[in-house]
Amino acid sequence: MKDFKGRTAVITGAGNGFGAEFAKEAARREMKLVLVDIEPGSAEKTLTSCKKMGAEGIALTYDVSLEENVQEMVKIAIDTFGTIDLLINNAGICMSGRIWELPTQDWRWTVDINLMSQIYGMHEVIPIMLKQGTPCHIVNVASVAGTIAYPNTGPYNATKHAAVLTSETAQIDLQLAQANIGISVYCPGFVQTTLHHSQERRPERFKINDDPYYSSESYKVAIESINQFIETGTPIDSVGMLIFQAIEEEQFYILTHPIYNALIGGRIQDMLSGKNPDITRFG
């Protein structure tokens, strides 16, 4: 996909972080925007910035971890602009903690938003793109955690690995269907986003309960750890341009932090040679 002007982009998690940067880059390329976020007012704030750049668009407040909300999002996009040419499945969270301590509701929440929202999006949008027949593209935001097993982030690792494999399978299936649809999977390391504020966007059905974990030292350490990693990550400024260049070049894997290449390669080598996972690889 190389022609963006006048075409429609649907971006989830568009109220802040990566999503807001993607929206601004889409606006620079004169796309029509459907911006979606769970946090009331946040997608509208991003849209206001994009309109100052001359963009046309709408902002929606939806929890895309719910299938019915994704269906409604897609319906409104088609009713408003007639096509969906670019889908960026960006909405996501990060829950940190050891597998035997983290409450299972946090696993369910992470699976629903990091994985199922992307599946819902592709399930609803790919048939539309196939019917359109024009060059289209899908970007699924994963993480370098989708390529390695980073300590103490079980739900995040699992869902980001699943996002990578789901994207790979979709790419292969679309090739078999001879579809004019490209896919990219974005696997960054730590970037200065708002991912460490995931708790502020916790849906009511997954609200913090009386589980002792939430008042434990382990929970406090997990929160402090993710805060530090995100706040000391790389600047977010160039992310939008990077992603759109990858779309233009039909680049599937978007890995942006070479520092992790040895870990990624080492994991594959361990698998092929039958070695056990080894914490010493993380230094």
C-alpha cells in the first residue's frame, strides 16, 4: 500500500502513545481517520490535533476487547467513509508479575485486549478489504516480548507471541487467497508510551478486587519495574513515520531495537538445539 491520500485508517488505542503518533502520521498523509480508545475524551483529543493538520475524521469511545464494540466500530467506519483501507490494531496493556502470583483475571484482561481485539478487528475488516479489492494494509502492534520470554511478564509475553503468530498466519492465508492486503507486525522494545498506565484503563469487569496480590510487595515491585522500563525507553517521536514507511515497503516484521537481536537469535538456537530456557541470557 503506497497511496494514502483520501483513504480511510481505523486506529485503536488512538488516544495516546503509539496510537496517537500513528494517527498524526496518517493525518500528514491526508487519510480519513477513525480513532478509537477506551478512555473517554482521549481519541477526541488526538482527533483535534489531527484536524489542525487538515485531517477529516471521527473519534469513538469503545473497549475493543469486546467483540460487539469492534463490530460497531467497523460499521460506523463504513457508514461514515465507505471504505477501510488501513487497520492498525494498537490497543493493548501490560500486566507484570509472576505466573503463580498474578490474578487470573489479569490474564483474561490481557488476552482479551492484546490478542482477541486484534482477532476481532481482522475478522471484521479483512472481508471488507477483500471485497474492496484495492491495496490495503493491517498493522498489528506486538512487542519484542513477542519474540523472547522476558522475565515476570507472562501474560504480556504470551499475548504478544500470539499476536506475532496470528499475524504470520493471516499473512500466509492472505497470500494463498491472492489478496491485495499486506500485514505488518510491530515488535518494538521499550518506548516512552503510556503503557505503564494500563491500570487506569481497566474495564469494570476486570476491576481490582480483594485478591491479596494487589496489596502485596510483588505487585508494588511489578508496577515500579514497568514504570522504569517505559519511562527510560526510547523517544516516541519517529514511530509514526517508521510504521508508514514499513507499510509502503510491505515490510512484515518491524523490529526496532537491535539490542534484543542476540536474545531473539539465542532463543531460536536454544529451541533448535534442545536447550532449556536460560535466565543468564538476560544478563
